[in-house]
Amino acid sequence: MTHDLSHISPVWGRVTQLVAERGEGCHIYTTDGQQYLDFTSGIGVTNTGHSHPAVVKAVQEQAAKFMHAQVNCYFHEPLVRVSHALNAVTPPHLDSFFLSNSGAEAVEASVKLARHATGRTNVIVFQGSFHGRTAQTMAMTTAKTVYRVNYQPLPGGIFTAPFPHAYRYGMSPAEASNWALRELDMLLHTQSAPQETAAMIIEPVLGEGGYVPAPPEFLRGLRQVCDEYGILLIVDEVQSGFGRTGKFFAHEHSGVRPDIMVMAKGMGSGFPVSGIAAGRGLMSKWQVGTHGGTYGGNAMGCAAVEATIQVIQNEGLVENAAARGRQLMDGLAEIQSRHPVVGDVRGLGLMVGTEFSQPGTNRPAPDVAKKVAAHALEQGHLILLTCGMYANTVRWIPPLVVTEAQIDQALQIFENAIAAAVSSA
């Protein structure tokens, strides 16, 4: 079937030219009748799989009651219910929620709250981060230049500290963490004084920056620094939340208590909804009326979030993410042992990165990563995404409903794709 795509803006970066008709679980089906194993989850969104029946039913039923009930005008039952559902799965000290539509909006909300609560202006981010595409969040994003190119000048007050990417720096995680914390200390003495620093924001696992988990000791070090200087610690769980890493939220692996948590993507199984969580005491410092949004707390979005949480809990998807993640990491380690072009395998749960490097070095091999993804798509009907500052990392982010057989199938397709990519080099 031929589709006229001439009226669709070309600004979107394209992964495939497929035209999808429907999705079910871990598969999408195209308008020409082809089936593909989708290990992108719509960039980490469909944690419950494509069109999970329980989520679909919840949204349909809510749409029949009302689709829009603006929160400034009146409360509605889905908002009340979802606040309690979120409270049941977020850390106990994060018991107050503000909802919006996109990850970038939620990140901006976290920054606005931090500035109001502390009376300070500056924000520290970490190299390789991705926090969004609005002007404020572009200023906070350092994953790739393409996200910021030709949009300068961007909002000020943003300072960038190193992220402890052990593989890149040729260090152990402990060494990289110690070094990065020393560099952060220097930044606080040379660029952004503690008394003018409102918050530090970090992805517990870098997303666009290469699927790199922050070492637990580094996150604990950040917590200690923030406590010392009265700086708020924000964790951006947009891509790593809602069971993705084998915990409900990735920062739980470290035992660190953030002051604010940002949520989106897997939160609504595909419905555009996001939010931030903070303690009630902190949230009360946000001046009434200084933030809001027409669609935030949308009734159908709330229904989708509530149903998503129920599916994750009822079907044991956090536990499945942990088990399938171990299977995936073990399989990738075996592939790495046979293919020296695979430089690093890393991740938590079903948020895993496979970094391609020139054999015997840690120099990026982006052409290989691109070819591998292309071969997997064309020969194996497996959809994979790349990421990383040099676009040399294949990221594994399948729906959390993925089965053992589907992981095995994907690993076989991936190894075949590596062999084809290397032989064509």
C-alpha cells in the first residue's frame, strides 16, 4: 500500500519508513501485512505492550464519561484515584503529585518547583543527559548537539558536570564516580556557588546519552553533596521508570532518596501524560498559580496511568523486567565474547545498551551500530534504536511483557546482524 507522506513534517528523525496499522504486545503490524518485533517500545513508552486490553478499556470507559475536566475548574475522580495509585508505588516520602503532558513539561515543572522552594536560580545537569526539547530543557540537554543546534541562545543558569561513564574513561565505576564527584566539587567552587544552586538533576540511567547506569556510589555521593549545601536532588525517571529497570524506579537500585522525581513515557502506556512527585512540604512552597496547564491531569490520561500501574502490579512486570533483563544481559555477554566489535554491554533490567567500538579500543564505531540496526530490521524484522553521543550504542528497550522466547529470538537476529554488518564493512 502506498501512502502520501508529503504533508508530514520531515523534522522527525526517522528510524524506519514503516507505516504501522496496529500493535499488540511486543509486535507491530504494518499496513502491508508484515509483523515486526518492536524492541523500541515507542522509545520507552509501551511498558505494558502495545494496546494492552486493560489500558484500552480504561481509556474507552473514561472517554464515554468525559474526556476533559480541567483541573483549575474542578477536581475529578480519575485524578483523585491516580494520586493514590501513584502514592502506592512511589517512594513514601514523595507523596504529592503534579501532572502534565510530556517529559519536557515535567522536567520544566521540577526546575520551577526547585527554584521556588529554594529561592535559588542555578541548575546542575550531567554530561550526556537528555531532558527534553523545549528551550529550558534543551539548555539542560547534552546528549547530542543535534538537540540544540541553531537554537542558541538558550536559557541561562544551567551548568554541566561530568557523568561517571566508566567505559568511556577507561575507569572502574568506583574510580569514575570518585573522579566525577571531585569535578562536581570544583564546579561548585568555580562556576555555580552552592548558595545559588537550586538543584541537580540526573537520569539514574542515561537515556539518549548511551544507556549508562549511574553507579550507586555516585548517586549516593550526589545525595551527600546536596544535603551538605541544601541543594535539591531531582531524578529524571522519564525513560527509566515504571518497572523498566527491574525496580519500579531506577534510583531505587541505589537506595538514594530524591527530593523530586520526574515521570513520563511508561507512565501511561502510550497516552501522553507525565508528572512530578515531591514531598508535600516541598510542594507547598510552590506559589499557587505560578504553574499549571490546560491538559495536565487529563481524565483519560489519569485513567491510563491507573490502569498501567494495575497491569504492572497484577502481571508482575517489574519482576519480568528483572528476569528478562538478566537473560538479555547474559545473551549479549556471550555475543560480545564472539564479536570484539561489541565493546561494552551494560544496563539495568530491560534498559540495556550494547556499545560498538573499534576492536581493542573504546573508540566509537557508529557505522557498525547503524548497519546492525538496519540488518536487524531488514533481515530479522526486529526494530532497534541506537543512542549515545556518537550514536554507536544499540539500546534494548522492549515492552516489559516480553517473553523468554522473544528475547532469544531477538538475540539470534542481533548476532546475525552483527555478522552481516562486519562482513560488509
